[in-house]
Amino acid sequence: MLPAKFKSWLSQFKQYYFTYSKGFYHLPYNGSSPQTLVDSFDKFPFVKHSKEKQCISSNNPFCEGGFYYYKLEEGCWIVYSKMRYKANVAYDLAYGDGAQGESTEITPDDYYMLSLNNVNNAVEVSKSLCDKQLCFPQYSWTFFKPKERHCDLNFKGANNRYITLYFNDEWLGENLMTNSLFTESKLDSFINSERQYIVWALSGKDKVMDNFDLFDKVMNIGGDVHHVDALNLKFSTLALIFDLLKLCKEQNIVEECLHIDYDDKFSMNKVEHYLSKHLFDKFPGISFLAKKFALSETKLKNEFRQLFGKPVFQYFHDRQMELAKELVMENQLIVKEVAYKLGYENASKFSAAFKKHHGSLPSEIGKS
């Protein structure tokens, strides 16, 4: 057993180095509370911390961007982050007291995380086909208990946004656990269960997505945080919470949500990224993907659908159709060329699939 003094030193040192494995640079951070989160990133190289604006920013070999933070009241913070990634980056949660998981007891210094997420992964397309970089947005919300390991994967070229509410056990008990909607959404049973977290895919058409534009304004992103209307920010945060609670109730998320462990969630994100990089190929098949990423076919189908909101083939097909629309609009390629590039046997089959997805023929899109 390591001496306490050495463990303490090792814990502090761990915050300042990164590792590389499975195709990602792994950056550790201390996320037991919003304050330790700020302190952890504040000590990273290439990081600027404006305490006046309550903003952490960085432009380093891994990423560019940062986050704004605001303490709404005792035990409750809001953090809004925006980041563009120059490399594949995974953030690893590391608690400051040494090895994670030594104690499962929740203390006043430990915080829950309720987050609305928008991940925009870039898709590489030949410049001869399209002049702009294509990004396919993914939306989800997550609810993590304290001291749980997060799987936060960020692929090169991605532009990601996260609105995250941090609250401790006392704030949870006083403000959420007593609320009828929290109970009706069955999140109280999740809190009292052994489950570690909830992750649920959302549609870009869900009204809750409007919160990204809203929080740009109420948090005065890019401006001076001292000009933030605190009352408006509190009101907007409460509205966001109730939007997520309503979604949870309407979609019966707590009961429908599968438990996906860290390694599997890591693999599912890599499957999704692989599909997005091979949109000019035919669908590789469930068996191929399961073998390539060391997953069972059942696990791949079930967990992928939960994380990305659609079956694997449907997800691939929809991404192809979105890419096809961009190609038709951007380059006005003839239908036969686009059909061939996306692996269709003939233009008529492609046009039928295109109309079913977009409601219009590709020739009509091109003309408009």
C-alpha cells in the first residue's frame, strides 16, 4: 500500500500530464465540484483564466475554446463550454484525493452533473466535391452521479457545446427531490438506485435545443460576465431543468435507458465515427462492425440505438442522405454522379431514397 504522502503527490502530479491510448489523447481533470473543475483547468499549460469574466480559455495543440462558469447559488453552478478540437481528445475524471472510487459516499464537496450536449463531428469530403467542411450534429442529455467516470470523447475537427448544471446533494434534496415533476419523471428512483448515469439521444427538433442560443445571450458569451442578468440566468436555468424533466417523463427515459459501461460507450462513439468517415461506401454490416470493434452484435444494436437515437443502418443511411443533399446543393452534381459516389446501383434507387428522406427529388433540390 502506497504511503499517504506519496499518494497525495501522485494525485497532484496526475493533473498535469496526458497519455495516449486507443487513438485518443487522454487529459485528466478534477471534476468533483465546479470549483475544482475551474482550478484543475486553470493549472493546465496554454490556459488563460479571466476571473473577472469567469471564463477559462485555451488555444493549444489539442483544442481551442473554453467555458464560462457562474455560481447561481450555494451548491449550484452553471457551466457553458464551447470547444473546437484539433486532435482526438478524451477527458478523464480524476479526483484530487487519490484513486477514484476509494469511497462511494457522497459528501457536500461532490456534485451531480446534468448536461445538455451538442456534438458536431466533422466529416472529411474531397474539396473537388464540396467546398465546405460538413458537420453532423448530435444531441443528447446526460445525468451523472458524483464520483462516476465520464466518457467524454471528442474527435478531431469537432465543434462541441455543453450546457452543464452542477449541484450538490444538499441542493438536490432541497430543490429537486421535493418537486412532483422530478418524481413523475422517475429520476428519484434513479438517484436511489445503483445506476451510475443516464445518457439519452435527442432530436435536433426538440424545443430544448433552443437553450444553446438562449444561454449565449443570458450568459453574455464573449462579453463581460459582470453584465449578466443573474435573475434571468437563474430563470433560464430552471426552465432548462424543467424542459429536461418533461422530456424524461414523456419518453419514460429512466425505465427505457440501458446501462452502458465506460468501455462500451467508448467503442460506440468509435463505431459512429467510423460510419461517418465511410459514407461513400456501402453499409459495412452489423457483423463487420461488431467484429471490428470487439462487440457482440446484440450489444452493438441496442446500445448504439440508445446513444444515437437510431438503429445503426438507419443512422448510416440518414447521414448519407444529408451528405447527398449537401453535394447536390453545393456542387450541383448530376444525380447519377451522387448515386455512384454513395454506392447506389442506379440513379433511380438513389432518387427514391433521397425523396423518402428529404421529401423532394435531388433534381428539385438542386434547382431550388
